Amino acid sequence: MRALLFASSDELAFEVITFLRNIGVEEIHSIAFGDKSKAAEYGKRGVKKVFLLRDMDEDAVVDVISSIFKGYDYLATASDKFGRTVAARASQRIGFGAIMDVISAERRDGKVLFSRVTLGGKAIALEYSDPPVAIGVKPRKFEQAKPSEGEAEVEELSVSRKTKVLERREKKISGAALDKARIVIGCGMGFKSKEDLKLAYDLAELMGAAVGSSRPLAADLKWMPEERWIGMSGVSIKPDLYIAVGISGQQQHVAGITDSKVIVAVNTDPNAPIFKSADYCINQDLYEFLPALAAAIRRRRGG
Amino acid sequence: MDTTELLVDERGVKVEEAITKVSDIDNNAMELAVQLKEKFGGKIGLFMALTWGPMQMRIKEVQKAAKKLLAMGGDEATLIVDEKLFSADSFLVAKALAAAIRKGSFDLVIAGEGSIDNFSSQIGPKVAEELSYKFIGFVSRVSLKDNNIILTRSMEGYEEDVMLDLPAVISVTQEVNKPRIPSLTQVLGASKLPMKTLSLSDLGITEEGRVRVAEIRPRRMERKMVKLEGSPSEVAEKLLDLLVKEGVL
């Protein structure tokens, strides 16, 4: 089997290489962005041929894929916003289907079935297609392929941007990465002001936890940077322990926490949906409970 | 579809019992269309494809949802209803929507960034390809500068401003605006607006979808749901004991 790979970053591309090897793809060609030293990194990870582009531009990558996609079984990417957009456009233009957010694959009756989380995180769909098909692998689900021996054939392509970008701003990344943290504390609308989040930060420092939030806190109120937002369209987390504080438990949010080993929910509303997704349900006011929990931890440390 | 009402139990996923609902983000898409119409004039057509059965129950629900959206300030609605679209993939749904949109010669198509049930973010870009329109996804802010429309796209790790150049398909996030709530008069008025229903053969589509679903299985989310009661410090102590026992502290 042969695959053409592209991704918005090398890290994501190397994760997809691992996935492609798992499902038995022998020959991988990849689009990469940058100079020749970049191509060498792909070669060391077993990529046979690299199509090198200077800029990462959605329109340009769609055009390139449409012109070079011949004889491949898969168009493979990571299902971040760039990956899902380019995969959607290129596959539709060429005339094949796309399966996004893939978390695993299995063989059944000679077909490869791709699993993806669907229906707001409540179900797993097993999907298949005759080749070719576009596959978007869920980011940070697979280890990056390690470098070893190997060299890739390089073809440099020149393409021009179609959409003029007036301004580009990097989003600030702050604090420990949520998706790698062992303990995560999530803050919701139960907090009455931005200053009150200190209760969560203090507890986080005691526990060595990372702090995140539900969508409204990050996206609407801007009390936390956007990369702190936990949920289906934000960050998916998989910590040993997740403590949801003052979070009602909208499906958007719950879909991003289901891989947590243990979930604790603190909420004043006994009917908050979060309690249905929690192991330990604490129907208390966070303004009383968080200080009590912090005090209890300190007592144990001291004693 | 409203997945909050979706029932999942041991025997399987009961898609039939869920309530059809417009994804929240679709209200943001309609709000943006209405704001642009108020500013620049024009006509708003609403296009919806029904992708879940059973037909008899769903068709009433989708009509109701369409009326609610039209009441915000739309002009007409087109519903695509065909059993061949039930559980169809985004390849076919996009073909159907694009074929219907093409009949109306619209130069700006606004979609939500993803549907709440699937969130694959595939329909917008695929419709753009079918129409050979530009695609600008994940728009979180729309502003005006010298009568040009500037779109801010919110991507992972960065955001960027681009100028809207027609014809185009754009997808919006929930942050783009606060959808208005239509008045009772508007809701009543929406019932009089034209609404037509088309099948795939009306649209001249004979093609089939590409991706098939072999199985949908409930996702195991068995949580203990243990209530911890007592005073805040009693509960804190109990919780710490349990977390130590679980080996997560």
C-alpha cells in the first residue's frame, strides 16, 4: 500500500507515519514545508519521497495534492484544522471520501475499518472505503516515528499563495501542556470572577496539576488563553485525574475528557450533567470545597 | 442532531430516538448572514440536508428547525430530504448541498465550523470545492475596513486576518457573534416564507457516497458516579483517601 502524507507540523507528520506503519503501509511519500534539511528528517523516518514546499498555504497544498495524487491508497494527515480542511478539499476535488479523527484501525473481512469517536463523544463509528481515501489521524494519539537510516528522494515545488494574509499572530502558549499533564483541574462558569480562579491555581500548585477551562471561560470571557480550553473543539486530555470545578458538563466539554482515568466533579447544581460523567460527585460550593481540599492536602503533607 | 438527547445503552446507540436539532453554531452562521444583509443588502437562502432517519418523524423536526433559523432574518429555505442521504458521508452530502446552492447563484456561503454530532469540519470545505469557490475556515471574528470584510481565522497556535474575496464559502466558530432571538412576530412571519423540499434526483445526483459505516458501537464511559457527602473538609478527606486508593495521587 502507498500513502501520500501531509501535516501542519513535522511532529504531527511523524505521528501519522507511526499510524501508517501500524496499518501496513509500505511506501510513504510526504509533502513537507521548508528546505532540504527538512526533507532529510523525513527520509530518516522511512519516507521514500518528499515534495518540498516553501510555505504552508491551504490553497497551494490542495493544488499540489490534486496534481501529484496518483496511485496512492491513502491521503494521510493529522486531523487538526489545517489537516481536516486540506484533506476535505483535496479529496472532494479528486473524487474520494474522507475519514477524520481516526483513533485506531482494525482488519475485518479483508477491509481496513477505521474507528473514530462520533455522536458528540458517545459512540465509536467503524468506517471504511474503497481506496483511495483520506485519513485524518487524531493528534497526539500515536508516538512520533523515531529517526533511523534512510534517505528520501526530494522534489522541490514552487507554488504561489492565493489568499492574501493581512496579518498573522501567534497565540501565546502558557503553562504546562494540558494534554500531557497527569492531573488536570478544569474551571467552569461556577467561578464568579477571573480573580477567583486563584483558588484553582493554588490547588494546582499543591497537586502539581495543569489548569484548563470550559469553552465559555476561554472563548467568551477570555479568562484563560484559548489553548487552555478542554473539549471537542479545544484540547482533548487524558490525565490520571481530572477535577471538573464549577463545570456543568456540556457534551462539547465531556467529549474532551473521556480518556481521563478518574474524574471528580464539584458543582452546586445536583442535576449538573457533569455528575453523569464523573467517578466522584461532590455537590458543594467550590468556594468552600477547594480551600477545604487544599487544607486537607497540606495537613497530610505536614503530618 | 441534538446529541445531548442521544440515548446510548448496552444494546447500542439509539439514533432514532434523538431529537433533530440545529447545531448551535448554525445559529451563529445565520446571525452573520443577517448582519451582512443588513449592511450590504441581498438575499439569504437557508439550505439543510436531512441525514438521519426515520423520515416521517425527522421531516417535521427539520421544517421546524428551518423556520426558527429563517425567523432570524432569512428569505427562503431549501430542504434536501432523501433516504439515500441517511448516514451518508460528507462527500455525498456536500454534493447535494452544493447542487442546491448552485441553483440559487449565491456568492457567499456561510457554514458552522462543524456539526455537533460529528465535528469533522468537512461539509464547508467540500461544498467550496464543488462550487469552485474559495474556502476560509474557522472564522472567529468579522470586521469591516474601508467597506472590505476582514475575517479573522482561529487556527491551532495562531490566528490570521484575511480579506473576504467573493465568491467564497466560509465556516464560523461560536465566538463570531451572539445569535439574536427572533421575536414572536418574526417567528409567525417565517411560516409564510418559501420553503421547498428537494430529493437527490431533483438535484440530478446519481452518485453514491464513498465512506461507509460498518458499525456504530456505544463508547464505554462507565463512571462510578459515587456521591461524596458531608462537610467540605470531611468530603475532602474522603476524596483524598479514594484517590490514593485509585493510585492517581
